[in-house]
Amino acid sequence: MSSYDSKPDAIFAEPLTQVSDFVFDQRVVEVFPDMINRSVPGYQSILHGIGQLTHRYAQANSNLYDLGCSLGAATMAMRQNLGDHNSVNIIAIDNSTAMVERCRLHLQGFRSAVPVEVRCADVRETSIEQASVVTMNFTLQFVPQEQRRDLLQRIYDGLRPGGALLLAEKFKSEDAAMDEVLIELHHEFKRANGYSELEISQKRAAIENVMRIDSLETHQQRLADVGFTSTQVWFQCYNFAALIAVKD
């Protein structure tokens, strides 16, 4: 099996006597591409959009950040849309050693004039400097809610004028009835992709303590609070959305 292949995700296929909190360990690394494509509606469309928006907003002699890079899918989408734009540097960061090691292997398979530095670090402790594009692709939802504003403030402060934050998140509706509709539509999506009721239930139990989701309104207000005056949802499918926020 090459570093680009993914095993089928069967982590929660058998009954567990105790469901532990979800962690991005070696087991998850081995199945992550299959897991995320079968679990996140529109994931490939979001990656395509990240590439397009990176091409539009990347500035010469700047840094581009992928915060919470996992296996590097967003990093590669950014890199592939920069052509031979060798005056930028991509910095990809994740706090999972297993993810970082596999990410480095993935990136080695793609030749590009754009340099990428992959760091094993906590995004909450990362300095954002001279940035023109910062991507957080389903990352902020794993940061403790009380620390999200501070992280976004540091991103805003580290962006150049005209720079963009690309934020994708699972969200909840502030309308309880509509939230249930979105949750059920997502579960139907997972069933259609071959997940059993047991897998859906056990995965939900494993992740509920480590992934606290906000409403879209909360995200938009928080972005405004840190200084962004221009934000837009550019993709939504069920209870998953991608936003762009541009610094004046």
C-alpha cells in the first residue's frame, strides 16, 4: 500500500464495550481519506474551492498557512493552484505526530516550485506572520470554544490587508427543529456511503466530547468581533459550511 492509499474506515464497525474520545492517531491516519470523504458532504468541492480562492488571494512574498493540515489535502489544493508561484511559502501545521509524518510523505509525491514546511505543533501557539491566505479546514471545531476568538484574533492580526481566512466547519442550526433535519440528512448521507447505524452511533459518541460545534451566526459574529468586515458563506451542504473572511 502506498502512502496515498487509504484503507476502508471500519474503526467503529464492531460493538465497543466503551467508546473512547476520538483521537487522530495512527488508526485514523490509515483510514482518514476514506473516513472524511464518506462523512463530510461536499468535501472534495470544498478542497477545489480552497484551491481556487488561494489562487485569487495569494500575494507575492507572503506566507500561506494550513492550520490543522491532517494529511495535507488542503495544503495540496493550495499548492496545486499556485503554479510556479515560488515567492510564497506554505506552512502546514498539525498537532498529531502520525498525521504530520504521513502528510510529509504525501507532499513528497508532488513536485512543485512552492515550498511547504510541515510542522508538528499546536495551532493555538502558532505565530501567523505576513500571511495572505490562512486555511482552517474543519479545525476550529476541535479548539476549545473559549479559545477560538483568541486564535482568530491572531490570524486576523497576522494577515496582510487583502488577505483571506478560509474556514470550513460543521455547524448547528439555532432553530432546534431545523437542526434535527440537518443532522438526519447528514446521517442519511453516511448511510448512503455504507456506514451502519452502529458506526454512526459510536462515532457520534466518540467525537461529541472533542468536537464542539457552533452556529453559523456565532462564527460570523466572532469573525466580525476580531476585525473582519467582509465575510461570506461560499459553500454549504446540510450542516457543513465553508466561509471566507477578507481583511480590509
